[in-house]
Amino acid sequence: MHNKILIIGSSPRRGGNSDIIIEHFAKGAENAGCESEIVQLSGLNISPCVGCERCRKDKSCTRLNDDMTDIYEKIKHSKGLFMVSPVHNYNVTAWMKAFIDRMYCFYDFKEPRPNDWSSRLSGQNRQAVAAAVCEQLDVKDMGFTIEAMTMPLEALGYEVKDHLRFLGVFSKGAISEVETALKKSEESGYNLAVSLKN
């Protein structure tokens, strides 16, 4: 595993506000000497989890053979993770939800269920940042977007170092005019990269 940050974008709009946030986050990480890799989910074929539970025995997703297979390897070898989603109906996008659900294969469960469970990603000093972009001005209109990313990350064993909430941006690229948002994104990328080295 490397001090590398895997950046997960889940907006269907290329070159939009989420992508600009990604660009500045990656710049911050690079300024701290940390490599990052960007994965744009909307351009990939990632099927939703079907709840077959094969992964409980196989320790990997063997039911679905799609682009998530390659992402699993990237997750395993990257200590850092940055996830960003525009707000869709008070929540993450469908692409981000599919990605999160497909990380279920990293869990181990004790029988009989319900019982204790653990994550094979835990105990490895993994760290993450979650970000959301919202058209509305009131943080309540973000709904569950940040929590929908943070809670699964923490359950998987990541320490979530920062939550970035960007309000009042909708038009494509509008966030490029919000200097505080760009600076905050860059600082967050820098800080995560520095933290991964410690």
C-alpha cells in the first residue's frame, strides 16, 4: 500500500463543479509530494450490488465482472481516498452509491448473523475526505450526501479527516469563481497528503 490518494468523482457532468474541486484537491496533494489518481465513475460500467453475498465466502466480488474489478486494486494500494459528489435529491449520485455498495466485499461477518463484523481495510492508517456540491444555499438541502459517504468510509476503517460542503453553485464551472472553495479544496488535498506521511 502506498501513500497515494485515490480520487473518486461521481458527477455525470464532465468539466463541472465537482471536476474543478477534484482538480484543486489533486493540486494540493501534489504540492505536498503525494501522488493521486482520478477515477470518474460516470464513464465506467459499474453495476449495483445485487446482495448475492458471494463475497462473504470469496472475499471479493465474484458475481459481477465490470470496471469495479480494477478499482478494487486501486483501493487496496492507495492509503488515501477522496470522494466527491454533487447533491442528487438530498443524497449522493447513483454512480457514487453503486461504488459505495460494491465496497461491501471488504467486510467480514461472524456467524450466525446478525453478529460482529470487521473490515479488511481497517488498521492500515487509511484516511479520507468527503466532499459535496449543492445548488442550494442552506446546508440542510444537502440532505444525507456527506453522511452517505462518511459513514461507510468509517465503517470500512478510514479516518475521515475533512468534510467539504460547497453551497450555492449549480451552473457548469461556477465554482471556479468561488476563490474560497478552490482554496479550501487545495488545502484539504495538501493536508490529507501530509497526514498520510505521518
